[in-house]
Amino acid sequence: MEAHERWSLVTNDPALTGWEYAQRMWIEEAFRDLKSQGWQVEEACLQAPDRMANLWIILVVAYTWMLFLGYARWRQGRISAPKRRPDGAYVRRWCLFREGWTAFLKASHPR
């Protein structure tokens, strides 16, 4: 994982390197993708814990598939139009999950 912008971290714990916060951000984004911006898991009204556990397994496999698809499209230079930052640099508009998800939807619903 690589941060493209500098961070300012204020803490009184000398053991923290900043990596912990970068990792937490990655985890938060993954949950966002699994919930509100991706699979809408909060809509599942499952009461049985074993069924919910099975759903999570399926969603994680599908999430990984979308990440790989997004990564493959990125490597091929076939991602959505990048956005331009104020400093003139171009960055990906969407996360790899969203790139993969969009490509999957387009492939499964051709015009």
C-alpha cells in the first residue's frame, strides 16, 4: 500500500509509525466497498449466524474477484478517466474494487 499524499500524524505513542493508520484506512475502505458502495450487505436480513458467515465468505471471494478485475484493467490502462489534482498530477478516479465492479456490470449487461 502506498500513500500518494503526505500525512500529518500527531500522537504521544512513540511506537506508532503511521503505518497503523494507513492500514486502518485500507480496512475502512474495504468495509465501505462491502457495505454501502458495493454489495449492500446491510440489506441482508439473515437471522442465523452460520448463514451470515456463509454470506461473508461469498462476499469476500466476490470482492477479491472485483479487486483482481480492477487491477487487471488498471494494468492494461483501461480504467475510467483519471481525475486531475490541483498540482497537475493525475490519479485514479475510483478504487480498484469500483473499477472491477463497473467493468463486471458492463460485461454482464452489454448494450
